[in-house]
Amino acid sequence: MAQVRNKQVILKEYVSGFPDESYMSLNTTILPLKLPEGSSGVLLKNLYLSCDPYMINRMRKLNTPSYVESFEPGTPINGYGVAKILDSRSPNFKEGDLVWGRTGWEEYSIIKATESLFKIHDTDVPLSYYTGLLGMPGMTAYVGFHELCSPKQGEHVFISAASGAVGQLVGQFAKLLGCHVVGSAGSKEKVDLLKNKFGFDEAFNYKEEPDLDAALKRYLPEGIDIYFENVGGKMLDAVLLNMRVHGRIAVCGMISQYNLEKPEGVHNLMHLISKRVRMQGFIVSDHYHLYTKFLELILPHIKQGNIVYVEDVVEGLESAPAALVGLYSGRNVGKQVVVVSRE
Amino acid sequence: MAQVRNKQVILKEYVSGFPDESYMSLNTTILPLKLPEGSSGVLLKNLYLSCDPYMINRMRKLNTPSYVESFEPGTPINGYGVAKILDSRSPNFKEGDLVWGRTGWEEYSIIKATESLFKIHDTDVPLSYYTGLLGMPGMTAYVGFHELCSPKQGEHVFISAASGAVGQLVGQFAKLLGCHVVGSAGSKEKVDLLKNKFGFDEAFNYKEEPDLDAALKRYLPEGIDIYFENVGGKMLDAVLLNMRVHGRIAVCGMISQYNLEKPEGVHNLMHLISKRVRMQGFIVSDHYHLYTKFLELILPHIKQGNIVYVEDVVEGLESAPAALVGLYSGRNVGKQVVVVSRE
Ligand SMILES: NC(=O)c1ccc[n+]([C@@H]2O[C@H](COP(=O)([O-])OP(=O)(O)OC[C@H]3O[C@@H](n4cnc5c(N)ncnc54)[C@H](OP(=O)(O)O)[C@@H]3O)[C@@H](O)[C@H]2O)c1
Ligand SMILES: NC(=O)c1ccc[n+]([C@@H]2O[C@H](COP(=O)([O-])OP(=O)(O)OC[C@H]3O[C@@H](n4cnc5c(N)ncnc54)[C@H](OP(=O)(O)O)[C@@H]3O)[C@@H](O)[C@H]2O)c1
């Protein structure tokens, strides 16, 4: 039986403190290109891997039960990716099918949990989009904005980490609906993208704003109806001071807190009462039954050029560890993708 | 025309720091017992006045616009109360009607904003209940619990400031629905009330719990589906660690924060995401259109003895300042009422 060398990204040990590449290493095993006798699931050739902020949680030793489990040191990292089926024992997939979903950080993976794989039907968009715009982050933007925030035309929308995988789509959804949209991001280049490529009405570099409350009052003088929360901490505290009556906050992520020993304190929650604000935390995978509805909405927009998407693509599994930890310093410009193989 | 002496509680100056009685004083004016020629509104004889935690906000100089305005130093405080109509220029009220709603902290008040008065129809309950159980705090419990939390039988409910005007009713609503109900309060006497009078499953004195997280884990080992938030600060932080998946938090009040220079920091908001928690702030007056529905639900329960209510009643306007500031040290046991006149 044909065998291949299978390069893998291994978690060497649990991360403590701020992550860097040294917590990961490359390893090579040998793999037969067929599922072993008696095995269930599918054998995948991985094409694109997705770097997602939540992954740092899995790289730590979690003491309390969570919606994700810690990775196991010494084994390959896993996450979202796009792959091709090489061999299948599942009635839902056949050789040659393209899929996106949970896979390993390696060239080839055997996946037993095939229920977390989605078949890709539409291939006249870049395949890598299924790690971002058409995959988990896209669904996150859709669910958090459209399903949880009940947005209305003319409302004032603020998005943090706005140029990222999720944020850039939230902003474009909000513009399509006729909202006034402002975003924050961590560099001039990202701010320019927001204004010139994604059509945000305003954008600012939060790193150059010593007073976030003042910045929000400058860019959103009428206040905020909808806050799409990606960062937490000081930004959330400033946003709370600027919420409008009956405002909504989709609590998607708090990346500024993921690598702190102790999360920062948020002081302005009393504004939830006086402004009657709803804050709703969510996990996108609870909402995957909406994926078809999401595709029906978004594919025409992509094909008509109403929605664009920026990816930050690095080549090869060797580049994956740096790409992943780069998320936490904002190195990525747009959706961070790793190419494992282009076909 | 008959004239009367009208005793009043005046705000002497804006409160700074922790409030005490010295910020208020008694004053007497002379008032004709008829509405002046050309005046609109109603002339009220005040019977019961309500001491409510939000009032401290109005005793301070508010710099930012809020849902309430600051009181004016040198004029009578105002708030909720029960009163009898002595004279009316409003088509909705006639002499002799009993009402509850916004009135002055004085013996007689001229009220122009009659839209904030509700006519009292049911008088075979204690009239003072219209400051609490059948008034604003009762509606607050109803709206926060039934309308915002979508409670279900068997869910685990936690209530802070649980023996107070709002909390004691929330707990009884939750028990009637078949929830598992736990409350916190600030003395042994209050804890006993919760368990023995209001039928809570468990209750604890938060002042004797150095580790609130541990206390919650002890009394709610399966976690919290619904938190009725009355106090904020450290209690909220501990609750966030104990929320169950798809939990709901009705953000009613944060009394532990009202008298701090700077509100405490809340660190555990990331749990909103992993537990998919909804936090909803509200102001009861947005929901007064539900008052009739509320009465239809609660009056039969009161008459059948399924819902009981504890009031802390002090006599005379002279006692009002101490009763009001007593809320912030937990001096009141149950709903704090001031009797101005019994008929
Ligand atoms: N709830 C869910 O189911 C779900 C699903 C997907 C994603 N998420 C969350 O959504 C958020 C965005 O994810 P994404 O995939 O779109 O990532 P991303 O925005 O493409 O990448 C992360 C970005 O976060 C920003 N960042 C990093 N550290 C920061 C800090 N200390 N303060 C402020 N910003 C910081 C950086 O941009 P700047 O240069 O602008 O700082 C960085 O580029 C994350 O919080 C993630 O955990 C949640
Ligand atoms: N959103 C709305 O529309 C609305 C309407 C009405 C009331 N509320 C809010 O609901 C909450 C309860 O109001 P209520 O009328 O029922 O008052 P209450 O409970 O009858 O009286 C206030 C109680 O708060 C507790 N307390 C005072 N300082 C505290 C502190 N530092 N930490 C913890 N607890 C403290 C005391 O009880 P202990 O002895 O147990 O400490 C005190 O008896 C308040 O936060 C109020 O502002 C909101």
C-alpha cells in the first residue's frame, strides 16, 4: 500500500503566559494512503488550515471544563481547515469530495468525527474562503450580527478587531443593511482597509488612542446601537459608556484577555441598566444548522462583488506556528490562512 | 380656602460619597387644599412613601444624561408613593381616588405628570403594598424574571439582595414555577426569612462568605441558569464563574456600586462566551403597559396565600431620611415603607 511522509505541527508543552512559536514543533510520521482495515471515518489530504484566536485556550491546560478541551502535548494541533477526501468509510463522503471542518495540523488526517465536516459544493470561489468568509468565521459574523443583534437600517454599529476574519464581514453586513459602521484595528494599514476596501464609514487605530472613550465619542457622537465585541477589556469598558438605549452587544470574543494572567476588570456594567442593553455571548458551532441559510445569503453577494474578503496567506506547515501566535500581536492582516497544499 | 401645613423632606445639597441623613432636612410650607385656579394635574394627600435604591442617583449631581434627573437641592425629594386624590383637573382621576406612582416626599403634593399615576382598584390588600409588592418593585420582579429570563421549571435560580422589595418576590415567583431557588442577603435574620417565610431552597449571608465563588458552588453545585442581579461587583464576578450553558442574567440593579467613587472591576465576563450567557439590563418603567397582566397574575396568589410580603414600615416623614439611607447599609428588612398618614 502506498505510504507517504506526513508532516505535523505538534504542541510540545502547554503554553503558559504569552504564546510563542517555541511551544510548537514539526514532526514527520509515515502514513498509509488508505484507511486501515476496520477504521471508520475519512482520510483527508489537508489543503488550507485556519489560524483562529480561540486555539490558544486549547494550548493551555484547562482546569475547569469548557466548550473546548485542551490539546494533548506531543500530538498534532487541530482546528478548522479545508481538505480533500482520499478515502472514506462514511456514507456522507466519497473520494475526491472537498470538505471544510475540523482537521489536524498535518498534511494528512484521519478524522473519525465526520459530523464536524461540511461538504463544499460551490467551488467557483477561492477554496481558502472556507477557512474564513465561507467557514467558521463567516458563520460567526452572520450569527453574531444577524441572528443575535436584530440590526436595523440606520443603526450605529461598532466593531473591534474589525479588519480580522470575523470583523471585516460584520462591517460589510452592516453596510449592506444601511447601518452607520465604525471599526477599530491595530495599524494604519488595517484602518485604511476598513475605510477603503470594506466601506466602513469610519475607522481608527485603537493603539493611537490613549482615551478610548473620547475616540468613540469622536467617531460615534450619537452613540452605539450595536457593538460586535471581539477584544474585551478596556475597549468594552469604553463602549459601555457609549451605548445607546436598547443597545445590543454580541459577545463574540475577548482576544485582548486571552493571554493575561488575570483578566482586566470592566467597570462600567451599570450602563447596561440605564441604557437597557442586552449582552449576548455565543459560540458559533451552536448555530451550524443555519449554514445553508448563510450560504444562500452570502454567495450571491460574493459573486456580485458586494462582499469582499482579505486573507493573509502563509505557505507551508512550517509557517503555521508563527502565523498562529501572530494573531495575538495583530500580525495578520485579514483572515490568517496556512496553505498546506494547493490541490 | 382651607389651608394646611405641608411638611416636606428637602434635599439640602448634592450627596458626595456615602449618603447619610444630613443631606436631607425637614421643612414646612403652607398649602391651600384646592388646586390653584388655572392649574392642571391633581392635588394628592400622600399616605405611604417608598424608599428605593435608585434614589441615590437622583441625590447626586449627574454629569451625563441618564434615565433619571438629579433632584434639585432646596426642593422636596420625590419618588414612588401611595396617595389619595383631594382635587383633580384630570379626566382620569376624581376626588377620593386612591393612586400609586410618582409623588413628593411631603404631606400634600400637586402632581402635573398624572400619566405616572396608576389608579388603585383593589383595596382588600394592605394599601402600602402599592409601594412594593403591587407597585414598582413588584413589577420589577415580574418583568425581570418572567419577561426577560424565560424561566423554566427545574431551573437553578440565584437572587442577590434576595430579602428586599424586589428579591423576595422574584424568589417566590421562581418557587411557584418549580425552580430551585437560592438567595443571598446580609444578615442571619434575612437568611431565615428567605428560607422559612419565602420558601427559598437555600440562602446564605454573603457577609460571612470570604469566598463568594465557593459559597455559590456549595449552594448551587449544578450552577446557575438564572441570576437576578441586584448588587453587582464581587457577587456578579463570582456568579459569572458559576453560570450554566445558556444562562440568563436579569441586570436589575447594582446597589453595592452606587456609593463607590469608581465602580469595581468585573473580571469574569469571558464566561459569557463559553457559557453563551445573555445579560439583559432593564428599567421597569419601560414595561408598565404590562401592569394589568401582572395584577391578574399576582392578586389571586396573594389572596390564596401563595405569595407573602415583608415590609419594613417606619412612621412619619421625620423617619424618611434615615429609612432611605438605611437601604445602602441593609438596615431594612423587606420593603422599606414610610407612613405619612394612614388615611
Ligand atoms: N464566539 C465564537 O464562536 C467565535 C468564533 C470565531 C471567532 N471568535 C472570536 O472573534 C474574535 C475575532 O476573531 P477572528 O478570527 O476575526 O480573528 P482576527 O481578527 O482575524 O485576528 C485576531 C486580531 O485580534 C486583534 N488583537 C490581538 N490582540 C489584541 C489585543 N490585545 N487588543 C485588541 N486587539 C487585539 C489583532 O488585530 P489588531 O491589529 O486590530 O489589534 C488580530 O489581528 C476573537 O476574539 C475570536 O476569539 C469567536
Ligand atoms: N431596573 C429597575 O427598573 C429597578 C427597579 C427597582 C429596583 N431596582 C434595583 O433592584 C435592587 C433591589 O432593590 P429593592 O427595592 O429590592 O431594594 P431592597 O433590596 O429592599 O433594599 C436594598 C438592599 O440591598 C442590600 N445592599 C445594600 N448595600 C449592599 C452592598 N454593598 N452589597 C450587597 N447588598 C447590599 C441590602 O440588603 P442586604 O442586607 O441583603 O445586604 C439592602 O437591604 C437594587 O439594586 C435596585 O436599584 C431596579
